[in-house]
Amino acid sequence: MRKIAVALLVCAVTLVKTAGAQVKPGDTIDARNSSAIKDLVSPGTYMAASKGMRMHIVAPQRVDWPPPYQDATEKYSSQVHLSEDHRTLVGYVAGQPFPLLDPNDPYVATKIMWNSSFRPIGTDDADLRFFDCEVVPQNPGGKQGVLNYTQLGHLAAYSSLGRTEVEPLPADPDFKQSGVWWRAGVYPVIAPAEGKGSGGIRFRYWDPNRADDTWAYLSQSRRVRRINEVILSSSPGLTTWDADHAGGFNAKPQEYNYKFLGERQMLACAHAAHSPEQVCDSDGGATACPEDWEMRRQWMVEVTPRPERIQGILQSKTVVYVDAEMWFSPYMDSYDQRGELWKTQIYLMTVRDRPVPDAKVAIYPFKRQFNLAAASIDLQTSVSTSCYLPGRETPERECWYINMGAVNKDFISTDAMVKAGH
């Protein structure tokens, strides 16, 4: 019996090793051999690979946090805990709220998502200047056909809480009066011509019971109108992106329930080699490829809307994959109300001291994360919106200005948006 037990143990170990060795550094994954990564990426990302998104498998590299973020985590994290209803944070100042996670903690999923909300990629402010997006049909091995092209002047964000690098630190004094956790704005639209000058801004409040405020400026009518919060989870017009699933899961944390699905070694693009990114010629431009992908530890969380807080969301659930070092989502999958896989978002990240190799201004004293391309694919219609950061057809090449004081609260206001639209 002892020999049988030993034999079974050896067999089990061998099976585990074989399952984890489906790919190795030096491999190239394309539509022909994509089955090798079926269990190493999300279902939506696997579908993208099976339709032509090529991957180069490379050896994994460690990702360190920016020193100011690391210092803030060490200084403040010990005082952070969840509220009595386990929905929001108490005692948070800056850095990562929960650097020590226990998979057996019944609220580990909630803590993972709060860590993702205060991730190290950009804590104070960011100005993403001049980027572009193309809506294209997935066309495995075929020619690219652009359905819509958009170019934007700014995607800017300003955080009032959790600041680590730019004064005021660690919080903007305005936070106590306004209660605004962060502000974000995307404006003006540069192309297409019919939308030129349009834009939108969004305010998120720390109060768990106060919904986001969102306004849109429409250049054709020259009017600002308020946007219903539910619309932020819907795709506007000729794009497959929505505001709540852009840049990772981006909806108000307290309005959702979280279920821990486990942690696994999975593939992710954490050290992208190209900037600007390349249009994938093997899937009709639905993604950027080829790129370097590596094995990384991922937390998996199922996110569902709380019906008592928010109704009308088109997604029945979203499965979020969170990198355990970067705290950014390399991909996430959304499911429709029938429970069928609907959309996937894929992010190509890199870690270095500048967003592009020839940067002259956006240069940092330490390495930090940059998102170089992202694709939102409607898997049911096979239509993708792929964005390039920096854009391929834009005048600004450095693109990312993170924690440099490039934007302030006044920049993210309806007055500034309307002025830029004129």
C-alpha cells in the first residue's frame, strides 16, 4: 500500500508539472497552437489567441513598486481595516490597504479589489495625452477593416486620497469638504470630425452611499448633460468599451459583491517590448501583437452588482484577474444576463523608467508601470476596440505623464471641458 501511495504521489506531481509546463520561454503562441494556453489565460483571452493574437512566451521578471508607494504601504497599512458591513475602508491614508492577504479570509475578495482600487500604477495624477482607438471586426489571418477611428486629447485623472509623490500629500485638503475620492476626464475628441470637441468627466465620492457624478459635453449641441450611472457599464455608440470596465474594473467598489475564485500561475503581458504598439496583422487588428507574455501569479475574483444598490447593469458578472505584484488586471471577462461570455478586456503592460524609449520629459527616477495598449472585444459579435497608448497617428509620442503634477482639480471640470471643446 505504501508503494502504491508513493506511486500515486509521483503521478500527481508529474501531472501538476506537466500542466504547468504547457508553454516555456521561447515558445510562440498563435491560432494553430493556442490550445496550449487554454488554462493559462481567461476564457476571453484564449478566444482572442485562437483568433490570431500572437504571443511570445518569455521568462517572468519581478515587478517592484515605486519606492514612495512602498513607503506609504509600510507606514499606513497596519491601521487599515474593513468597515462593519465589510464594504469600505476604515483608516486608509495611502499605499496598499492590505499587503498581507489570507486566501482563507472570508473577505479576501473584497480586500483584493480594494488593493486593485489603490494600485501602484498611478496614485496622485495622470495625464494620458493623445491616444487613439480603432473599432475593427476580428478577422483571423485576414485584412484589417476599420469601422471607426477615434483620437482623444487627454484622459486625465486626479486623486484626492492616497497620494504618494506630488503635493499635497497624502491627501488633498479639499477631500474633507468635497468628499471627492478622484476625478477623471476624457476630452476633447479630436477625431472623428462629427464628435470633435466632445468629452466627459466623472467624479467618484468616498461616501459608499453616494453615486458617481458624470457629465458629458456634446460639441454638436454645445451642451453639458448629466449621465446616469448605469450607462457607464454600457458601450456608447461605435465602441466596445464602457467606463466601468476600462483600465481594469473601474465601477464604484461598494456597489458590488465579490467572490474569491482562487489564485493561479497564468500568462500575462507585464513587460511589453514595443512602444508604440503594433497592430496585430493576424487577427485583423483586433489586438496589438506580437507581444511578450510571461507566467505570473494572479488573484481571481468574481464581481456581481448588488441589486439593492444598482440595477440595470448589462453584465451579470465580471471575472477579474489581478496580478499579485502589479495589482493591475492583465485581462477580465464579462458575462451577459444569460450568463454567457460576452466581452473581454486585454491590457499590455510594461515596467520601466519612461513610457517610450526616446522620452524627453516623462522620465522617472525609478521604474513604474505603463499601459501601452488595450483591447475590448465583444466576443458575441467579434468586434474589437483596440487602443494604442501612445497613439500611432498622434503628434504626442511620450503620452503618459504619471504623478508629475500634469493635471489638477481645475483641469477636470465642466468649465475646462467646455472651453477645450470650443
